Amino acid sequence: MDARAMTQPPERPERPECAERSESSEAPEAPREQTLQVGDVTLAYRLLGRGSRALVCIHGVGSYQEAWDDVAAALADDFRILTFDLRGHGRSSRVKGRYEIDDFVTDVLALADHVGFTTFDLAGFSLGGLIAQRLALLHPSRLRRLVLLATVSGRTREERERVLARLAALQSGERGAHYDASLSRWLTEDFQAKHPARIAYLRERNAQNDPDCYASAYRVLAETDFGGFIDQIRMPTLIVTGEDDQGSNPRMARFMHECIVGSQLAILPGMRHSILVEASGQVADLMRNFLAGDGENAGASEGAGSGA
């Protein structure tokens, strides 16, 4: 990879209390953030939880590793959880230039190797779900179970045109306005009205994004689709999305469910895109129940809490 200009990542703002967390969950110990150099990129990561089973979690575009904190807290007793900031995000290097999905896959595997995760469960949200799909297709022997949250596959022509139009607007227009409009689509009006501090925090975190890095990552999301290959995924897979998610919609979730033999599907009623924020307890419960299994998929099902 050619050397690329970088900017210094900003300090992380304080995050308000999560809006939804299982009553029985306890916050994991406050871990020390660490870094790993992968080529010309410094990746910020943490190890959370007290369990023995390895789990790697990948966030989405414009987000950061703390997006997983509520889920990680609920899973802390059973899992050792690796979270990290994607290149160009959070406290990882703000690398300028074109990103490719295989850059992200390389980063994930380098981190997993570094912390001693020879095989692991893998969960990806949105762009993280695309990265997880790619890793599952290229390196299936590294994974035990796969969790795809609010991600995409098998876009229709109309869906491709819509996301590419957003990409074009992002590349030529006001990028902060793009995120603010997206945030309104990603969370229900009820959640936005009831949790103004959380919304303010999300907007503050967005303001810290590097616009060029955001656009580079969004291009990967907009232009990547493994719909023609996803039926080659063979490990046990859980697919979850919100009933009212416009971008990672239930049609695509059902397409993945039909293509991946024996996969499990859950559609969360009334939820939009940001299920890690608004439905972290439901997501954690689904993940815990699914990841507790061993061996092959038990059979196709549309999980508890699914919509029509």
C-alpha cells in the first residue's frame, strides 16, 4: 500500500448512559485501549469481557468501537471480545485515499492474530457485516460462527442506484449534513425524542469524523455486494436487521437467510438501522443464544422477536 497522509485522531467525548441494557448485565472492566501497527495504519483496539470464547466485533461507517459497548457488557461473562476502530475511524489512523474491503479484512486478521484468536466468532454491523462476509468467504477456517447485523447483500437495481446516489452526494456535498440525515433514518422518532443526550453524543462523535475517511469507507459500503457469492458461506450464521431499516432492509436479510444454508434470521419489530444503539439488549440476547450453539446450523428459522 502506498504511503498516505494521516491526521491525528481526536479525543473521545464522554458517552451518556446507554438507553437499553439488560438488567442482569454488568459493565465489563474498564479496559486499557491498545494499538497495533498494521503496515502504515495504527489500529486502536480493546479486549473486553471475562469469558474464554473469542468474539470479534466490527462497527459500521462513521462509527467507532464503543458502538459495541452495550452488547459487550451483556456478553462479558461468556466471551473475550475484541473491538477496534476501523482504519479512518475513532482513534485509529485517519488514513487518506481509497479504501478496499480487503484492507479491512487484513486489519481484522492482524488484530485477531495479535491477541491470539486463532479461531473466533465474528459479528459485523452494516459495513462491518460486509467485512465479515468477505472474511467468511476468504478465510472460513478462522471462524466458528458468523453474526450479520443490519448489513447488505443482493441489492436490487433500485437499491444500488439509491446508495450510489447517496455516495455521489456525499462525495460532492456537505458531509456533515449527510450523516445528520442518515442518523434521522437510522433511529426511530420515539428514541430520538426520549434520548436527546444520546443523540447529542452521536452527533458530537460524527463531528469528529474525518470527512475524507468517512467518504472512503462509505464508498466501500456503497460499491460492495457479495450477493452472488453469499451462498458459499458455510459456517453457522445469524442474520438480524430492523423491520424498518431502509438501507439494510428485511428483503436483503431474507435473501441472505435463503442463500446461507441453515442460517437463522431475526427481524426486530419497529427498529430502523441502528440496532446496536436502540436494541442492544435484543441483539445481545440473540447473539448469546446463537453463539452458545456448537457444530452445524440447527436449521433455518426466523428467530424470536421477528416481524412478519
